[in-house]
Amino acid sequence: MSKVNPSIGAEAIAEKGWLLAHKWLLLRRASQLGILLAFLVGPWFGLWIVKGNLNYSYTLGVLPLADPYVLLQYLLSGMLPQSLTLVGVVIVVLFYVLVGGRNYCSWVCPVNIVTDFASWLRTRLGIKGGARLSSSMRFWMLGMTLLVSGITGTIAWEMLNPVSMLHRGLIFGMGLAWLVILGVFLFDLLVARRGWCSHVCPVGAFYSLIGRASVLRIHLPKREACNNCMDCYAVCPEFKIIKPVLKAVDGAPPIILDSQCTNCGRCIDVCSKDVFAFGSRFKIPVINIPSGRISS
């Protein structure tokens, strides 16, 4: 990948205006903060829209939602869930099968705000290099947490989960939770670009498995219009999934089917040529790209 333009998204801002060049980013922040606030207004102000946390919640006294990753650890620990928990898990799994498993990472998880800020600051400060981590590490972390749950009879990931720590900290006082969140931030800022979400966190690994056949996908309806500005690579949390589709490597169709895509929409935001768009996996654009435009 070539050197990243220090003015990432400048062309898109000039072409579409600032608001449209940040549309999906703003919607994601509204989603993440809105979901977090829905959990907090109960303990803070006594307005119980949602009771519980992202592991298990009950919305408006009607809708149960439960994290299937936590349920799996629960079962491996030798405990049996209540029937309402199973209903909540089914609802969550069906939702993420539809919209994409790693939508959780970019549209729900509040720690994503921290890691995105670290990535933004890393770029602004010109920090380059860092530890080279394997993307398979998160799957090893996933397997290890499940194994530890089975051996110890505990929900192992909850001992380390920064999302749960942040949630509890905002309600009861941050305490040591500040150190955990700061550690994630510094890890992404100084140790490895996108290190936590793209290489370590087992939650993203788990949801990527759920979303392998999801319907919502990123299309490239104007792939031939790409001007190689590289802005999509710079903002994508999983930039390695872009090149095969953008450059039609081995005849790849103009749609991102890789389950590591978080559907964050930032590639749509920063592209001045409208190369990217949301669409269905069942409606793939047919595009003939001149061979001279297909480059590495």
C-alpha cells in the first residue's frame, strides 16, 4: 500500500461536502452513543428504557436480547440458561445474520469509539510501523476464552472485557476501568494500528463467524471510477479486504463478501467517486473494468 494522504477524505469533502463525507461515521456515533445512553439513563435518572447490559438486556419490558458469545461460555461453564435468554440469543443471531456480524463492532461497541480515536490520532501524529500481529490472533483468543470457560466454570471473557468494564464504570465509578480503557487506547496508538479490534478482541472474531452469510454488504457499483487516492485503505479497519475487490483480483466481483468487513461505511464516506455503496449480497453489480484500470 502506498503512502497515506495526510488529508484523508479531502477530495470527498470537496466533492460532496463535509456532512456527506462523514455521513456514516456520524450515524455510527449516534448509534453507539444512543445504545450506551439507553442503558445508562435507567441507573442514572431512573428512566428504564433498557435493563441490563450488552451481554443480556430487557428492552421496554418486552424485548429480551442476549449475547450468543456469552451464552456459549455460559454453556461451556456447565450452567443452563433461562428460556428467555435463549429467545434473546435467537433474536440477536438472526439480526446479525441479516446485517453482518461485525456490525456489532462498528455500530454497537462503545470501545470502538476509543480505538477509532487512537487510529485517527496515530495518523495525525504520523506514527508509523508497530508490532505486526496476525489477524488470526483474535480467533486464538476466542478459542482460548471458550476453553478457559469450560475448564474453570466461569464466563472467562467477562474477567477482561473492556466493554463490560466501561459499562460498569460509568454506572458505579470507573476505578480500574480507566486503566483498561487507557490500555486499549495506548495499545492501538503506540503498539499496533487497529491492534485491539482487528487482531485481539475475540468478540469481533465471534461475530464475524455469525455474519459469514449476512445479507447486507458493501458494493462497488462504480469500481471503474476509482482514482487510486487510497483514502478507503486509510480509513478501513480491515483494509486488506479492499484490494481484492477494488482491483478485481482473480476476477473478484464488485462486492465485499469477507466476513471481517464491519460495514462501518467509512469507505463510502471518503470516496469522492462514489465507488462504494451498501447493498444486498443477492444483487451483485455487473461491471466491466478496462484492463488498464486494474492495477495493484
